[in-house]
Amino acid sequence: MSAHGVGIKEVAKAAGVSVGTVSNVINRPDSVSERTRARVLSTIERLGYVRSESARQLRAGHSRIVGLLVLDMANPFFVDVAGGAERAAREAGLGVMVCNSAQSAQEEADYLGLFTEQRVRGVLVTPADTTGRNLESFRRHGIPFVYVDREVPSAEGCSVSVDDIEGGTLAARHLLGQGHRALAYVSGPMHLAQCRDRRAGALTALREGGVAEAALRHVEVERLDVAGGRDAGARLLGMAPRPTAVFCANDLLALGVLQALYAAGVSVPGEVALVGYDDIEFAAAAAVPLTSVRRPAFRMGRTAAELLIEETGDEADAHRHRRIVLRPELVVRGSSLTRG
């Protein structure tokens, strides 16, 4: 029965056909004559019948829903990832259930449990639990999943990520090229691989330039958001000597740092150059347009969904796990350019 109390039997009775005929109209319309099909569809519309997806799912053995579990839906980067995943899913006749772990391993575990209960077709996930225990437990249920924004060995499953070491190298190399030798790196929790890799890339650029690693001071905050950036900005302002250039692990942090510097009367880029990461839409629209390392978020979400659809579709037997690593790109704007 649907939420309105109308089931397929009621439709069949009102249309004067069998339950099987109604089912064929819904699932195999070409197998029913045009006249009968029109009568059944008219009855469905008149009665307001909505088919039970859960019942269809039980019969078919799999769902038309893909789960997407991201770290932070307040970050526009993950909104774009979700947009790419939704586009690929829609083209395949599927829907996407989006959930937000809020960087919490416990919330991640809760949502993975929900996906299991809902018997989703598969899951796209950016892990919050760095121990891997949540996904190891989830794996027992036999539901396929693809890692998003996390590189893993292909033997464990498919993954789509960006080379964050290269991204960190691009950011720091640019700042060094502008003449800076006193740098700071602002990151979220270092148990996140993305934060570690971006710092590793920045250190690579310093070594390439013959600059001591000690020239890169590190400010770690609890969350990768604007409030975290404001907190980091306050700490940067208290440093002596103050860094002349700051590289942030994402654009939200960079926007928060920019707010703190602006409030203190510190000129960007005149006194402090600033580089973000992700190149979200707000980066170009900031009070001082933000230089940022661009990651192809939409493409990442779409590619991950396509891999999952392939793994769970008609050609599943031919599927082979793949590890796809996309390239970052530095987008230079006013926040980091030395004024001549």
C-alpha cells in the first residue's frame, strides 16, 4: 500500500485488469496494448497511486538509491561533489541519499548503519574514521562502496581522489616564487590524510627551493571551516616574527584567516599573502580574490558514481576496481600577488 492507502490491487480493480497487467504497465509498458496502458495510467493518476519502492527493491534484490556520505556539507566543495554524483546517478535512473558525517566517526558509523538498513545500491564515502573500522564493519554486508577524496589500494575497492601532495607543492612553490621565506600552513586535524598530504607537498616545495623546512610554521585547528580560520588568524597575528605568507588547507579556512587579518588592519597581500585550497565559488568573490588550488569536485563526484554504477550494474562481473587520481591546478588571484 502507498502512503495514501492505494495499492496495486486497488488500481487493478478500478481499471478492470489483472494485477499483472498493472505491473506490466509500470515496469514493461511496451508489453501492454496502448488502449489498456492508457486506461491503467489514467486510473493510477485518478487514484494517486505511488508504487512501493521498498517492495520493488525486495523483488529486484537491489535498490535504485545510492548513498553519499561526506565530511562537511557546509563546505561548497562537497556540494559540488554531490552535484557530480547526482548527475551520473540520474542519468542511470538512480537517486542519491546525501548524508553528512560532520567529520565525526560516530556519525559516520550511524549513517553507514542507516544505509545498510535501507539496502542502498552502494555508497560513495569520504571517510571520517581514520582507523577504517567503520568501513571494515560495513564491508561485511556486501554493499559496494567507492572512496571519494581518499586514495586507497585498488584491492580494497575503487577510489577517486586528487593528488594533494602535488596541490600543496603548487601552493608553496607559488608563494616562494613571490619572494616569501616565512610561511605558515593552516590545517584542520592532522589525522585527516588530506591535511597531512597538503603539508607534505608544501615541504617538498621548500626543499626544492633550498629553503629550510623550519620556514613553514604550522597552525592546526579543530575544524576545516571559517570559524577555524578566524581562530588560526588570531594565532598568526600573535606570532613573532609574523609569517609573510599563509597557505590554508581549504578555502573556508583561508576566508576565516582573511577576515581575521582584515579586522586587525593587516593588508592582504601587502603584508601577508594568502593561498587557499579547493577553489570554491566564494574564493573568486572574496573581498580580496583568493588564490586557490582547484580540485575538480564535480568531476570527482561524477567519476565516483560512474564507478559504483558500473560495479553494481548489468556488467558487474566485468568490473575491476580502479584507483583514479586527478590533477590539481593553481588558480592565481590577487590575494597572493606581490605588488610591484
